[in-house]
Amino acid sequence: MPDSQRRVGSGELFPTDEPVGGEALIGRTDDVDAIASSLLGAVNVVLAGPRRSGKTSVARAALEVCRRADAYTVAVDLFKQPDALRLAESLTVAALGNRPKARQLLARARQAPARARQVAAMTATVRLKQELGDAVELAFSPTVRDLPPERAVRDALELLGRIADADGKRLILFLDEFQELAAPRKPYGDPDVVTRQLRAVLQDSPSVTVLFAGSLEHVMRDLFGPAERALSQFGSFYELPPIAPEDWKAGIPARLKLDRCTIDDDALEQLIERGEGHPRATMLIAQQAHYVATLEPTRRIDVAHVGAGVERALLADRLKHEQTLAHVRTLGRHAQRIVERVALGTKLYQGLAPDVANRTLRALRDAGIIEHHSRGEWRIFDPLLRRYLQELPGEAPRR
């Protein structure tokens, strides 16, 4: 196919399943700049909001701004750290990765044949320990020292400050899905002990600034709000505002232009309305509408393409929604009834004891399925999940 006819993939134009790069973000420039400015100015930031709301994409874009400003960056996703020792290793590896020579030593040690790996790791650690201390061993062989997990994490956190101070840099630490620290299974130990240690070390590391992000807002507020909490007032909360319709109206056509596509004004209005400003849902509908247009093929998207895009978006997420519903059913006898009522906007407490309804609402909130919107009002943030639940056969007439 000639280059002039080659299409840009729908998923490239509107990525939905992974955090997107700063160039693909729509309507978040001011947020990225504000967060980056705070971090570079030595102000810790707490970014909380529902999953799939674009937090990680905004945070990574802010980190990229910080890197361009010559700051070191360390990013760790707590979802991917099963225990304290793995967390300490990830922090150490990411911190050393800011130094080209250390990064090369680490790569050579890890790529060496099995028999030579121990010798390579020993050589690398000897070279780095003289300057940065024993914690560098965690990057090369995390079990080489029989450290208690809490000591390993403390050493890794202290290493961040040492590297920043040694190189005269500001280091930005990004801890994603930070609410995992307070998960019931306590993956890193007692949350109160871990947060006290975290604050104590980082308060003594003036060159390190932290961006905390979490997808369970009530847990994040509990970790950083109450005066008795170790992290109380340790970071400024930053709330991502809804993406304005004007930003979608500018951003979606701009993305489509990369494939030399246009979208009719009424189709664009409908797309934005059906996405309800939800970042992933809007991007997914746009992605699917573009895909439908490529099948005709046409480079002009109209209302029919958007309507088909909505239906395809629902189908694309159906398995995920079915899994969510299966999880809902594990949360209590009345959980499905309650979540359907939230989706429909009907009376939540009808026919249920208030304590039972409240307990079920809290369980659904703790699972990240619903969120408390205002006094006495709950909502499902994802409009595609809401529509799926509205269309289930149930007790109330569907809208």
C-alpha cells in the first residue's frame, strides 16, 4: 500500500489500555505543568482519583517535564511490588538507572552468564558502595544480605537522597497505586510503621520530592489527612478536574488529523456526550469510531460511526465488566442490587436495613467500583460500566 494511503492504527491515535505519553494526552497540559512545577519546587504532591481516570498518564508526563528540567526520576508501581524486599530492589534499580555508568554496570551484571553473574555483581557493588553505601547491593543481588524487609526499604529510600546529593540533582520519586501500602494483606509490613519510616527518611532527604498517586481516594485521604497519621500534611492534594468539552473538541480532531481524518461537528458532540468526559471511555469510543470508519473505508467520521463506536466500546469492555460484576457478587448478598441501583439512580435503601445498605456501599467503594460523589450520593465513574449495569435484567425499569 502506498504511504499516502497507509492508515494510522486506531489504537495508536486513541490508546486506552496503557498510560499514554504526554503527546497523546488531551486537555491535561495545565495539570502536567502544575504538578511538575510543584515537584521541582520541592513540594510533595498527592494525586488521587478513580482507576482509568488518567492519573498515571498525567504523573508520567509530569515526570518527563522534570527529566527535561535535569531532575532525576524514580517511578515504582506498588501494584507490581509483592513485598518489601522487591520494593526495595525496584527503588534501588530505578535510582541507579539515573546514572549512565551505574546503569551500564547493572546491565552488564544482570546480563552476565549465570556462573559469572555473582562475580560481575560483586565487582559492580564494590565500585558503587564506596560512594553510595551498602544499599546498592539490593540492585545487583537483593538477597545477598540477609536484611529484615523494613531495613531494606529504609536503605533503598536513603539511597535516593545520597544519589541526589552526590550529583547535585533534585530527585523526583513517583509511587503509583500508593494505597496498596494500606492493603489488608500488608505487603510491606504494618502500614503505620512503614509510613513513619517513609516520612522520617524523606524528611531528612531535602533533595527528594515525592509524587504519590492512588486510585482509592478515600484510602489516600485517610493516609494523608488525619493529624495522627504519619503522612499527615506530607503532600498537597491535587485533584484532576474533568477534561473540559472544549479540550475534547480540540484534542479529538487533532488526533484524527494524524490519519488525515475529519469528524463532523454533530458526531464530535455526540462522542463527547457519550463519553461523559471520562478519559478512557471517551478515548475508547473515539478509537472504535475511527476503526469503523477505516472499514468502509472513509476518512470522514459521522454520527453513525460514533454510534457504532459506542456499541463496539461496550463489547470491547464486556469481559472486564462481567469480571467486575462477578467481584461485586462476592461483596455481599445485596451488593449487586445496590450497584445496579447506583447505576440506575434509583432509591438505594428501599427494602434494605440502613446498616446493611451502608455496609454494602462501603464495600463497593473499598473495591473501587463506586465512589462517594456528594452527601448521600454515589456514582459509577465509568459510563460504559454504568450502561452495562443499567442493561442487566433486574428489579427496576431501565432508562
